[in-house]
Amino acid sequence: MAEEGEPPSCFLCGRPLGDKVQWHHVVPKSRGGREKAPVHPICHRTIHATLTTKELERGYSSAEALRAHPEIAKFLQWVSGKDPDFHAPTRRRKGA
């Protein structure tokens, strides 16, 4: 959580949030999840382009687990220095 006076940060990448914020269900809503966390749109798209709902439910319901996924770790390295409102197309998972 952000300290007082600091902008809130993204659940996935930890960078400060920008003008556009989306809400990620930590456990997929379709699987009964209610807790939501703020994320950048590009981070949210990356989560859902990389993992299925079933995968999210079974093994990726924490930021730490998501960050440990090899494809997401590579994305996080790439996005780390970008502006909070940075936007780029997100590649869809092969076969999806």
C-alpha cells in the first residue's frame, strides 16, 4: 500500500498508477473472487493475455506468484522504466 502522500501503486508492477486505472480480481470473479486490486491497463492486459482464468485461480492469486511467472517477469523488466500511462499493444497468448 502507498504511504501517505504517495500515489497508489500497481498490484502487478509496483509503479505509481497513472490517470487510467483498472481493477484486477485477485481470484477471478467467475471463480468467486471479490477482492480487487488496482493495476495499469497494460499490466491488466498482460495478466489476462498470459494466463487463463483457471491458471489464475489455481496458482496466481497473489502479486508475488504473478511476478514469478517467466513471461510476466520478462514483461515487468521491460515495463519498469515506462511512464505510468504508457500504452502499447499486448500480445495474445498463442492458441487463445
